[in-house]
Amino acid sequence: MEQARLEVGQTLKGIVQDSKPYGLFVRLPQLGREVRGLLPISELSGSDKMDVRKKFPMGKEIDVEIITIDEQGRIRLSQKVMEEREGRKDYVKFMEEKEKEDKMGTWGELFKDLKPKS
């Protein structure tokens, strides 16, 4: 089996392998059997980051994005980057629709389609 290419900005499915006070170690099977990266607590999606072990148990599959690869080949991951990008896309789409209507609307209209993260 050929190993996938490793690139910053790449979005992958990972499997939680270990939990530490500073973040999660996530195995990236698409990149090779033993390839894993660190998903720091600060890069987790959602605002409730208190009980990380409960929210992200070992073996759980999660979506992550590679945000850095250092000179030693260590991989740093993020979920927050993906979440922020989706928020920007939603905002741009909203603005384009409102420009077509030639009016802005209210804050309620701006946020009506947002769904809370669980």
C-alpha cells in the first residue's frame, strides 16, 4: 500500500490514540500505519474543552487538518481551523445572498441557520 503525501492544509480522518493534559495524539491511518499527530487542546473545536477524555475517547474517529509539520516531522493538527473556515464560507454565502436582494437584513437573519455544536 502506498503512503499518502503529507501536506499542510490536508484534511484527514484520524483516530484518537492517547489523551494528555495538553492535547490528543491522533493516528492518521491514511498517511501510514504508525503516523500520528498532536491535536492541542487549544485547537479542539467547540467551546467545551473541559472533559476531553469523555468527549474524545480512545478509538474515536475525528476530522482534523494538518496545520504545521516541523523540521523533525512532527505533525500538529487542528479542528478549530476547519470550523473557522466553515464559518467564513457561511458568512460569505449569506453576504452574497443579501447583496442579490440589495439589503442587509437583521442580526437574527444572519445567524438563523447556525446550529450549535455538540
